[in-house]
Amino acid sequence: MTSRKPDEQLARNSRLRLVRPRALATARRAVTTRRTRPAPRPPEGTPPRAELARQARTVLADAVRIARWATLDGSTGTAASRPQAVRATAAANAAGLDGIPAQERAAVALDLTPGQIRAGWDRARLAGLVELHGDTARPGWRLHAWDRDDSAVLRGWVALFDAWSLVHPAPADVAPGAVAEVVEALPQVLSLLQLSAGPVVVPALFDLLRQRVDELREERCEVPVEGADPASASAAGTASDAGPEGLAALLDWALEGLAAVGALTLGEGPDGRQATLTPLGNWAVWVKLEQICVAAQSPAGNIERSAEEMLRGCASLTPGPARDEYRAWLAARTLSSAVSELLAVARGEDALLRGLAFEALRVVGAPAEAEVRAAAEEASLRPYALLWIAEYEGADPDDAPDVLTREEATWLWVDTAAAVADHGESTLLVRHLDSAVQGTVPALLDEVRAVGHPRTVQVLVALAAAHPDPALAKAVRRAAFQVHTGGS
């Protein structure tokens, strides 16, 4: 009887099941444990989600109409009949220009004033109803799901709620530092409104705002810097520098901005002007407080930690609770600094944190687009960035891996295997074989050797040690040795 060569036998007996690669899910399962914490209930009297979504649709009704018109998804024309006008609308509104012909045509088509068109377009962008790609406007995933998905509607409204200070710009004569302090202090004011469960007079809100601004300045231990340019310091300004009248004016601006997005109402009461959270505003403040509480209860105290520590603290959570913690962590930072910090972690050596960093960047959404696209030029981040971009542009997560080349998919397979080897169980590493795009183990080994991942040797050694098939384990060890020695 003639004996077959080991590689021939391996090729015959070691076919892989062709399944879609789900690299991030595989890496997460390496350390995931299920949580038993029951879902928290909103405060008594909060309307059902369907009613909250109805209210959110009402607030954003004009924004939705404008978004559908601008992305060629409305009933006012076809893509062929007005492409240039739509692109001009997108580009001009993005630049904040007034009086352009495209805006006027939109106003006529939708029976709105040019001012309403500009305001609705800004809201559509901030709520994620439209996405700008160069000079072209495309419908966001929330716009596609607007009529059938209450969760998409509520997420869109919360995005608008978070951006209230952009919807209602601050007075031009106020120093940016003063505006920033008021924005940072405002969650305390919203918490008082939420806890009061009714109208609160503006003077009471002013007292709380002034106290919180003073606390923030004390926490920063701000002292004059010797040699600093007085003109620059004056230009930056702070809320405390603005004096009581200036701070009161900023409070009025903030309350009007929140009223503009439907989070509260302003009116006159027996004791003077007062503010009251709407059902939507009350629910949104509760959601954010709950997110902060979840983060504060985590073993690592994630909300105050660095990006790396936060991601490690979230690694043992299932995706839903992890996203809640990402949102709470992001809410405590400027988005630009948070995105930079997450990408810095992704560039590190821990493959699990690389995958989790891009999960957190999915929560960031549009503000992360420019930096993620730039990251796609880096070999170690390219597969993750391409998947992020594909999903951001509307691809189904199950179809997103189709954007990767064979080499990129293989590199991602090795990177995910490294995460599993570092953090998971050997059985999971063996099962990870089934997510490879190659049809057989010999084909996988050939392409793994060629792709040049820095962790290739360690991954193959760990896989050989874990696999129960002696012939397959031997072939994998041989491949590891060849990579280590530079052989073929």
C-alpha cells in the first residue's frame, strides 16, 4: 500500500466550513460572560416607547421631509430630474451659506421658508438622517428605518438632543470659554429638572448653574499662567468672568436651545419664568443618568478611565451593555479627543482592544468618519476601518466583510486569532478555523504565511497546541516553523 504525504492527507481531510467571518464577534466571545442585571425601568409616568417615538417623529417631521427631498428619496422628483440642485443644496448647507437657488427650490417644493429649510437640514444632519460624502448627500440608515423602527427614531432624536448647542448657536459676542463651561455644567441643571418632575423656576436653575460652574473651575485648579498673553486669556473667557448677567444670558440661551430640540418647554408661572422637561426630555435625561450609573458600577470605574482601561473593563460585557458604557464614556469627553484616544489604543499590540476600539467608534458614528478613513491607510487598522466605513455607509453588518480583499480578510483572521489566543479558551481558537475564507487548512496556512501579520507565529503555535487532530496540528506547527525561520 502506498502512503500519502501528510499535506495531501491534510488537504483531503481538513476542509473548512465556508462561513461568513465574524471576527469582532469571535474576539468578544473570547472573554464574554453573560450579565444578569435586569433592564432598568424608566420613571413612573414615562410614556411607552411607541408614544415617545411618535413625539420624536413630530419634532423631526420637517427634517425628515427635507432629508428625503435632498437624498432623492421623496415624492417631489426623481434622481434624474434634479441631481445638480440636490448636490448644491447639500454642499451649500454644509458650508452654512444662505440664499442659494437650490435652497429656494427646496422651499418651494416642500412649502417651507428658506430659513426652515436651513434649520431642518441642520437637524437632519445632526440626527443622522443624512450623511454627506464629498458634495453628495446620502440617506442615513435612520432615514431608511424612520417609518418602521421606533428605536432608530429615538436614537436620532437623542443625537439631536446631544447636539442642542449646535442647533441653537450661542451669541456671537460671548467668549468660547464661557460657552464651554455652561455646556459642561448643564447636565446638572437637567438632572434637577428631571428629579423635580415638574416646572422649575429659572432663578433656581441659575443658582445651580452658577454653583456647578464654580465647582468645575475649582476641579481644574485654574490659576493664571505666568507670562500668558492677557489678550488670549480674555478672548477665551469663562462663565465666571462673564458675571451674573452674562451667566444668566447663557442660561437663557441653553434653555432656548433645549426647547428648540423638544427637550423642554418654557413658560410663565406664578413665580416667574419656568422650565419643564417634555416627556422626551425627561426620558432622555433618565437614559443618560442610567448610562452613567452603569459605567460607575463597573469594576474598572470606566467613565473616568483612559480609553484602554475602559475597553478592558468592557471586554467581559455583552455588546448591549458595552455600548451603554461606550456612550457614557464618550459623553464625558469631547468627541475629537475620544476618537483620537480610541484609535491610539487600536494601534497597540492587543488585538482584542483593537476590535473593541472600533466597536466604540461605531457608537461615535459620523464625527469619527474622517479619522477612521485616514486610519484605513494603516495596515494594522485597514480591515477594521474598511468594515467600519462599509457599515457607516449603510451596508448590512453581515455583508460588510465583502469589502475586504482576500489578503485583508486573512490578516483580520490572524489578528482575531491573536485576540482569542491571548484572552480566550483553546476550544474557541479551534472553532475560529471555521471563520476563515479559505476552503482548506493548507490553503489557509499558505495565505497566512504570506500575509505577514506580526503575530503569525504565535497564533499558529497556539492553534497547533489546541487542535485535537494530530496531523493538522503537525502541519500547523510546520507552518509556524517556516514563518519563524523565513522558509517556504
